[in-house]
Amino acid sequence: MIDVPPRLAVRLLVLRLPAEWRDFVLGDLEEEFRTRAAASPASARRWFWRQTIRCLAAPPRDRAFTVSSVDPPGDSFMRTLVADIRYAVRTSAPRAT
């Protein structure tokens, strides 16, 4: 079974990865593993273990790859007003020619 990634590493990834990312990540890792195994099975196994360890060492994320929906503090009117004042001062300042 040269083109099969290490079973323990795959099992650890299954336990670690969130369900919505599991198939995507494992599919990509297995595809890359097969490509590398064609050249050197031992090197491919080391590579797969390195990727597994990196994944296990990464801090867990509650919501992976999502943008925070929390607005920055402060009133949006005041932020806009301050930005407009800064722009007015910047454009009315004398420029060196």
C-alpha cells in the first residue's frame, strides 16, 4: 500500500479537523501524498506526518476562515465625521511644489 497515507496520522486528523473542513483537507493531503509517493514513498510519509503535526499543533478555531461580524467600537456617524475632517485638513494644507 504505497499510495495510502499513514492510518494513524489520518485518524488523528479526522479527530482534530472540524466536520465542514475534514473532507476538503484530507482530500488535498491524500492527493499530494500520492503525488509525492510516486517519487519516494518514505519521503511522502514523512511529509504527511509533518503536515499532520502542523495541523495538530495549530490552535483550534471556533469559526475557521470567517470574518468577525462585530462592529468596531464607536458611533459610525462620529467615525465618518472624523474621517471627513481629516480629509479636509489634509487636502487644504499647503503643498510643497
